Amino acid sequence: MSSSEEVFLALCRPGFESDLAAELTDRCAELGASGYPRATDDSGYVLWNNLQGDPDALLETGLIFGRSFYPLTAAFEDLPEQDRIGALWPELERQGPFAELFLEHADTNASRELARFLRGFRKALEPRLRKAGLLRDRADRRLHLFFEDSRNGRVGVSPLAVPLPEGGLTRLRLAPEAPSRSALKLEEAMLRFLGRGKPPGLHTAVDLGAAPGGWSWQLARLGIKVTGVDHGRLDPRLLDEYPVRHVSGDAFTWRPERPVDLVVCDVVDKPARTLALMQKWLEQGWARTALFNLKLPMARRYRESRALLERLGDGLERRQVGAMIQAAHLYHDREEITVWVDTRAH
């Protein structure tokens, strides 16, 4: 075991390492922390070497391109195949107890082959941790064992109070009745920003560019009354089985008769145009909250994301519309980010 003092691990979608490294550099500087990122193309993670200040606030606020972010306590190398747990045990005793055990790997094709190994490793490690009192319900931290391969990796910890999915991935199963796979994207977004169950205070919604209806279906199954706006047809089951009203119209010109609690939008268009549309809905009071996707360019994706979000925040502030703005590059996102804006608390 070797020490990894003041090093943090951030997981991301492979191919977005440079975007995450740029975001970490900016966000840590804003927190008064200094350091440098270490990133390898298509590795699925970035290491942040912190030299000064405290970036711990990022554990709670999150990152756009980071699926998870937590401090490392040690690195492990060349674990003996016959007794990996024994080699890790002194570090686990130093850091325990834990309430959760996360066995993680990068989201790359090569690393996914570790999944079978980690299933077997969990079956051996969890009982031993429980027997030693190192894994128990009332602990306030979780243990992360990040494996680069079956013998090398890093040990990390994170506060249990900060919700994190194992491996930074929210894995969801598509229901057979869902009109499209895009339903998973909205489900993940709502889990990320709003938690499980029906979001409080959201009773009515408009889905702009709704066809074939994946997002409308996801909202309707929560009991939200949805108006789906699109010149294209919606899945007939939405109109027969759920509280969905179809309006044949253009997402960028249609206006609601009365304000709604939520507007959602997943149209394929230039991000600046989508942003301007959502900003108008919020400024005019047509919706109190908004959840939408911004398609990103192939290069400088973080810089473009930051510029777009700053434009949104500045625009709402000029119109004296207070808002909480959050954004994330979700597991079900590709070349896009998902944005949540809530004006209700302001």
C-alpha cells in the first residue's frame, strides 16, 4: 500500500476526461483550492492532486462532467492473487467503519470485464468486513475500492450523507411499455436532481418536442398531467392510459394557456436556441421549473457548457428571476448535458 495524500478521484464518461479536468481546475480555483489534474484519454476518470485549500465542497455540489468525486486515502499495487483482502486489510481497518461498500471500475470496455471479478470479490470481502465490525449500518462513511485491474487500484472514502451511485452510474431498466429509450434519460435526471418518488409541487407539465412520448410517459406515470407538444404523433397508449394531452405544434412557438409547474425539452437543436427558449419560459412565468438537454459541440464541451449556464443565470438575474441551476452529464446522455432550473425557492 502507498499513500495518496490529498488526491481525489472523479469518474466520468470515457472521452470526457479533458472536459472534467478543465472543470475541476475552474471549480477548485473558485473554492480557493489549487492543484492540478491528471487525466488519460479514454480512461474514464481524472485524478485531482490538491496542493492547497479544500475542494471538499465539490462532494456536495457535484460536477457537471464528474459522475462522482471523492478523496483517496491510499493506492494499492500488485495485490497477491491468493490474499488480496489481507493486503488491503490494514488500510481498511485504519479508515473504517463504513456503512456501504462500493467496488468500482471505470466505465470502459476493458474495465467492464472486471465486473465478474468484483462480484466474487464482494462475496468474500463483505462478510469479513461485517464480522470485524468494519461494515455496519450506523457508520457515517462509505468505502470505495476503485480497481484499475484485478490487482491495482485505489482506496477512497466519502460521507454517507452525500448520495452517490456505485461507480457513478445510475443503472435503470427500461419498462416494456415505454414509448422510447429516452424515458431512461428523464428518469435518471429526476433521480439526480429531485430524488425518488413524485417530486413535490409538480402537478402539471409541458413536454416540448414530445414525440414519440418517452418523456411524457415518464412524467405521466408519476401522476403529473402532461401536455405533449409536437407535430409528430405520440404513442397512442399515452393518450389512452395516461393523463397526457397531445397538441400539434412547434416547440419553439407554442405557448401555454396558463402557467405550469414544469417544462421539459429534449429537442435536437443548437444549444443556444434551446437555452433561449427555456429562459423565455422561466422569465415569462410560463413554468416554475425546467428540465432540458443542451446538445454540445465536439470540442471544448466544458467551456461551452459553462458559457451557456452563465448566460442563463445572467439572463434570469437581469429579469429579476431568482433560480437554482444545476447541470450534469448523465449516464444516459451522450454529447449533451441535462439542466435543471428551479425558481420556486426564490
